[in-house]
Amino acid sequence: MASHSRAGEFRKVGENLYRYSSNGIYYGVFRDKGKLKWKSLKTTDRAIAKRRLTEDIEKARRIDPAASRMSLSKLLDLYEEQIKSLDKKTCDTRSSILKVFKATWMHGLEIQVSDANQAQLEGWIAQHRQRLRKSSLNEYIRFIRQLFEIAVKSRVISDSPAAAIKQEKRETPIRDTPDWDQFHAIVQEIRSQPFNAEAENTADLVEFMGLAGVGIAEADNLEGHHINFETNQIRLYRQKTETGYTIPIFPQLRPLLERLKGNGQMKSGQRVFKIKDPKRGLKAATIRLQFPPYSSRALRRCFITRCIELGVDFKTVASWQGHRDGGVLIAKTYSHLRSEHSDNMAKKLVETANPSAEPTGVMNAGTSKPRDSSGKEDGSQA
């Protein structure tokens, strides 16, 4: 297959594979949606060329010709429809980013999805880099990844142009965590407010979260029939991972649950706690006590930290949190919050005096005289 304007010529060397004679570059030739397509494989190595050719043909087959001309605006509509099934907080976050994308995307919403490339997406991220914290910027990156993953699954494109965009590495945050005495002081402070109609209910929720090591969502989903005093177990539902799990009724937790049961707050099919979020009461208590501004999540960290201090292994603590990683996340995230347990363990490494130990210095075999670090016997002359 000769070219009139080129120094070399294309020579067929295999099925769908050609080599240009003047520079040795391989080309793939195959039909894509009915059209004959020539594509440089950008290599002079035949083995690499064959592998790339196979990949290109496979990518072409993954695209549905009927869907390949989908516009970006249509893809955004699909995304908007899919996020409606998520929990409200996540849906609100994604919807907000979607709105920003539509307002700030500079390449037109009616372009074909296949025309959007990585450079354009990185340019859009760059527009917002200065004004966003890294955690928020990562939400934007997750948004475009999820958006174009829908296009891949819908066979609009074979590969996502957002797949290679890396999330920002977040700084290790400083998470204030109350110690066990502070936790009890906070509960007592909330409970002691005589003019607050929600004081008792707020204190009950805060106390439960700290004693059981659970979050707001798990506590909010807790109903009376989920607590079984006979089997000594509580069934919880973790919304973040959409999984159910059980925890024991810890000895420290039982008196609170028995009191709630006595108050008629443990009826089958009814929520145990009368309020959803203790944020206001918790904030007011920490201000009055002049504590750091502990959040509701700090109550869970307080529980986990105490477990670690008391020697409970990471795997067990993880199971009490509904994790399925065998304790990897707990070990990585929480073991640094308290050093007391590590310090106590270190105190066990006491050096025991050994009267049979050799005297300081290096002994030579066959002599009773120790040698100094230079190898000379003590008292010897240079």
C-alpha cells in the first residue's frame, strides 16, 4: 500500500497490522463503527504493537455506536437521576457540585462526551483549587470520576478521561477528643440544665453514643426491638457502608439502657431516642466547661481511644464499629490519639542486671585482658 507523498510505504505484516517502511512505526487498521480507522501504535516493537492493537480493537468494541454520540448535558442528566437514590446529605453535596460544574465548565455542555479529555477536566479542577480545602476539592474530583464512570458503563466511551486524575493528599487533621472524665463531665453538664426541655433527652443520646461508640446515624436508626437483654446484644445499622452489625451490651452501657427501658423508651418499632442530633446541647456544654469544641464524632473517638488504652485489640474494636477490614483503619487512625497505653507498655521493658555479662570492652579469644576499641590491651604502649 504505497503513498505518493511519503518517503516510505505501509507494508502489511499481520492481521490489522501495518508497518511504515521509512521509520518502522507500526499502525493498526480496523473498522470502528463501520468506518476504516488507521491508528499509529507509536512503537517500532512488534510485540508492543500487537498488544496495543488488541487493546484498541477491544476498546472500540466496548463502545455502543447508538450511545457514542451522547452529549455532556445528557450525561449530567443521567448523573442527576442516579444520585437521587443516595442519602440526603450525600445527594445535596453532589447536587451542589453538579450545579457548579454546569456554571463553570468552559467547553460547552452540548459537546459529545467522547470529546471531553483529561486536560479539560484538570483545567476545570484548577479553577476551584484556590478557594477549596483539599477535602472539598477531593469531592469535586470524585464527582468527575463518577460522572465519566457512568459514561463508561453506558458504553458511551471505552475509558474515562477522569480515571488518572489523582485526589489531593489531605493533611492529617487535629481531632480533639475528650478523655473519659471529660466525657462524663459533659453528660452531667447537659443533664443539669433545669430550664432546657431537651436536656435529659440530649444527655441520654450523648451518653449512649460515648458508652456504645456509635455515631448519630446509628443511634437515630436504633429502635426498641434492636436491643436484646437476653442475648446481651444491640443490632445497629451503619448508613455509610449500608451494613448491619451487632455490638455487645457493654457493662458500662447496661445501666443507661435499663433506665431507658424503665422509662418506656424501648418499645418495638419505635425509636429509642427522642432527638436526632445532640449538636446544640453538646456545643453549649463544652463552652460552659471551657473544653475544646468537641463534636458528636469525638464521642466515638473517645470510646475507641479508651478501648485501645485498656488493651482491647484493634480487630475487636473494628468489629464494634461495623468495619470489615480487620482493624486496619482503627490502627491507622486512632492508635496515635493516646500515648498512655504505649508508655505503659514501654515501662515493661526494664533492663535486668546481668552479673555474668562481660565487662565493657572487646575480649580477645585466649586472653583474659580486655581490649579497648583500638584493639590494644589495657595498659599497653603504642
